[in-house]
Amino acid sequence: MSATSPDPLPPRVPPSRRLALGVIATGMLMVILDGSIVTVAMPAIQSDLRFSPAGLSWVVNAYLIAFGGLLLLGGRIGDLIGRKRVFLTGTAVFTAASLLAAVATSPAVLIAARFLQGVGSAMASAVSLGILVTLFTEPAERSKAIAVFSFTGAAGASIGQVLGGLLTDALSWHWIFLINLPIGLLTLAVAIPVLPADRGPGLAAGADVLGALLVTAGLMLGIYTVVKVADYGWTAAHTLGLGAVSLLLIALFLVRQTTARTPLMPLRILRSRGVAGANLVQLLMVAALFSFQILVALYLRNVLGYDATRTGLAMLPAAIAIGAVSLGVSARLSARFGDRAVLLTGLALLTGVLGLLIRVPVHARYLPDLLPVMLLAAGFGLALPALTSLGMSGAKEGEAGLVSGLFNTTQQIGMALGVAVLSTLAASRTDALIARGRGRAEALTGGYHLAFAVGTGLIVAAFAVAFTVLRGPARKPPAMPRNANPPATPVTTA
């Protein structure tokens, strides 16, 4: 295989595996789109269903709690009963819950539907990477497949903001959920024949019921605690008390894994420097990039006065840059220099993104002040595929779903922490500046500057961890004669 092939996947990859990758990427795109598309429609939902301000937050929180709390369990169940079965079930649950959300006529029904969407998303997302890494076993093929998968996740948020604005303005908020129906049904129709059939050893091989209850309760309670920080504050009894209970439950889960005859999560997977280091880097990176994905959108709307559609279009160059890099060059660079070097380069570019935002003015002009930031976001197209490869590097055949679930869980925890920490800091700084007599736009910008500065520090910390912990050798493909045909990688499909 030529490392310079422009095709996202090499020609010798059978069509069935290309379709399988398309199914997995589409499932991920649907999940990511749903997360960002809802935020644009929140004002319309509040007005139509008469949500209270406190109740409206549960349209997002119900989804996040179910999604983040069930990823680890979903990944392990996929290893035990079959990852294809869990993916199909999760996609079906998500699609059905989307229909329920679209026809909701009361806040309670919509919140319940969002919780079910989170359950379905967790099941499908938890096993997606596990299916991918067992389907594409040759290193160069896997890098290209992960680049495609990573692009759908990285670009989904920007696309969701544009699509959410268009659907809400042109039709109604109901359509942000109805759009999931044709996508979900098509995904199911294609997934059934093309995803690889796999049969796990059964629940008896890892049915640690107590461990499952402990980790699920601990993660759900922890995410709930973090997303409610904005309401109670970091030092409130509510935050400290529930946070302590969450940590206790997770600690008990870890103790349980050392004594259980069939542990839910064998702790040996954390002995891999690639797995442990990549998860820590992701935690820091995702927490930092909340300040780009969300706070930049808030800056465009609240300071510069952009509407929802214009905000999405303003951030679209970032999605294009990420796609061009992740699909076009990331896999080739990883094959030539190794995942670690590509990850470090991507993190360096992301440091530049947030560093430039620290100085963004109150009356910014798009071309000189913001477009360079959007283009530097291409660093995410380098960092995420390389980080995903490193995070899945220690996954054995029977534990790929678990490692995938762990990687996705870390992502959700990082996102929740980023939301809580950076938004709280920005709001506190804004309030302090308003108290000093600054104008609203200037105060908001000052609050965002602080969040961008903290985000820059998190990216620098991620770079330091990647540099010191992820110290694997560069992966270079062996030299081959020009007329040599590389051996095909066999794969069993349903």
C-alpha cells in the first residue's frame, strides 16, 4: 500500500468493509449531530413546551447522564454478547427515542425521550471503535479508517449548529429529532448485512452485576454533579457531598475489579501506556476544546450578534479544515512519523487556536480575527485520529468493546468537566467585570478570555502528558517492492 494514496481507504479494502465503516461513521455522526443540534433549538423548545429555566437544562442533562454513565457498561456488554448486536440495539433505541422526542407535548415526555436517546447513543457509541479495530487490523488501513471515524465526530458539532439553525428557523424544533429517523433506519438496514458477525463468550464470562451497578451509578452521579455546578457552585454542600459519593462508588468499583472472579473491567488494560496515557490526554484535550466548540459560538452570538445560522456558517471553516486534514493527510503522517508525533503536532496547533482566542477583541472582524482560528482547528484533525489509535492500541480481541467504551467515557467526562469549569470561570469573570462598571459586551469577552486561557493551559498539560507518557516508537511501514501485492486481511462479515 502506498502511504501517499489519496483515497481515504486503500482500493483493496473489500466493499463490505467500506460499507461497514460508513455505517459506524454515520452512527457516530448522528450521535454528535444530536448533541449540538439540540442546543440551537433550546429557545424554541422552551417557548413551545413552556419549560422553566431550570427544567430546560434537563433537555441536555438527561442525555448526558445516560450517555456518559452507560458507555463503559455498554462496551463490556458488547464484548460479552456481541458488538454488532449491541450496536444494532443501541441504534434502534436511539431512533425510536428520537421519534418520541419529536412528538413530545410536555417537558416530562421530552426529558424521558432524551434519556432514552442517551441510552441508545451509549450502546452504539461504546462498541463502534471496538468494531472498527477488529474489522481493520492492518495498521495503515486502521489509521485511515480511524481518520474517517474521527472526522465525523469532529465535524459533527459544527454541522449540527448549521443544520439546527436551518431546521428550527425553516420548519420547527420537532425536525431536529425527526431527521434522525431516516438516518437511523438507513443505518440499521445497511448495518445488518455488512457489520461483522461476532459472538462473545456470554454474560457469564463477565457478569459482574455488582461492579456494573457501582460504576454506572458512580458515573451517572458524577456527571450529574458536574453539570449542576453552575446552579450550586463548586463549594456547595450539594456539589461536595454528591461528588464524594460518586468518587466513593467508583473507588468501590475499582476495588471490586481486583476481587471479582469475572470482573467487568479487568484493570490490566490500564497497564498499557498507550491506553492509560491516551485517555488522560483526551480528558484534558476535550475539556479544553469545550472553550472552542461552545464558547466561541456564544461569543459570536452574544458579543458579535450573530444569529444561529450565521454562527454555524462562521464555524464551518473549522469543520472543513478538520475534515481536510483528518481525511487527507493524518493517516499518511501517522504511517510515516508515528501516532505520537502526529498527536504532538496537532496539540501544538490547538495551543495556537486557544492562544489566539485569548486576545480576540470585543469588536472582532471575521477575516483577520476569527478565520485564522478556524483554520488552525485543523490540528484537531491531526490530534483526534492519532489519539484514538493510541487509545485503542492495547485492545485485545475480547476487550475491544471495553477499551472503546472506556475511551468514549473519558471523552464524556472531559466534556462535562469542560462545561462546568470553563463556563463557571467565564461567568464569574463576566460578573466581576460588570460589577466594575464594564459594558456587557466587554465583560462577556473578558469572561471568555479567561476560559480560553485556562483551556490553553489544559492543552499544554495534554501536550506534556503525551510527550512524557506516550513514548512508543514511530510506526513506519516496511519497505515493499513497487510491484509487490500486500497480503489481504481476512475478515468475516455477516
